[in-house]
Amino acid sequence: MAHVLAANTVAVEPVSGAVKAFLAGDEPPEWAYGQITSAELWEGGVVPEPVEHAPSAPADGSPPPRGGAGSGLGPWQQYAAAKGVTVQPEATREDIIAACEAAGVPTA
């Protein structure tokens, strides 16, 4: 089912942090659903269910950023796993960065 906007709005792209504008009549991408929560903005007044997409680590193998978009726990977990660094499931982002540094894996 298409989810169409009834009014103009904006949302922040989760990986790049870029602000994206959407116009009335647009079908925004699923990542925007959780940010566009006012029924008045959607045709038919029904807000679509948010779709969870975990941010991913950079595809080029470089470490995720330390701050801003893409710097959360998920990208650092993926990065550590890709580099063969073992961390506990309850490890924080800071724990993962420290484990990578201790293993000699670049973090910047």
C-alpha cells in the first residue's frame, strides 16, 4: 500500500543526517515514516507504522564516525564484527571503540 503525503514536510535521513524535503503527493521512503507522525500530514489521516532500519557501517571498510549520523552502536557493532573484534553483547559503543583500539583496528 502506498503511503502518500497530504502536506509538505521534512525528515532527517538516518545515515547521512541530511534534511530531506517531501511535498504533498510524495511517497516518502520507509525510513521517514517514524519521523512523520502527524496524521494531518498523511492522505487518509493514517500514519504508517515506522520501519526499523539499523544504520550500517560504511561500506568501504572505514570506521564509522565518532559523532553525528552513523556513529551509533549499530554501525560500531558491524564494524567490529567485520574486523574480527569480539565484544560482549552488552558492550556500549565506547566499549566497542576501546576493544577495536586494543586490537589495533583503526577507529578514526
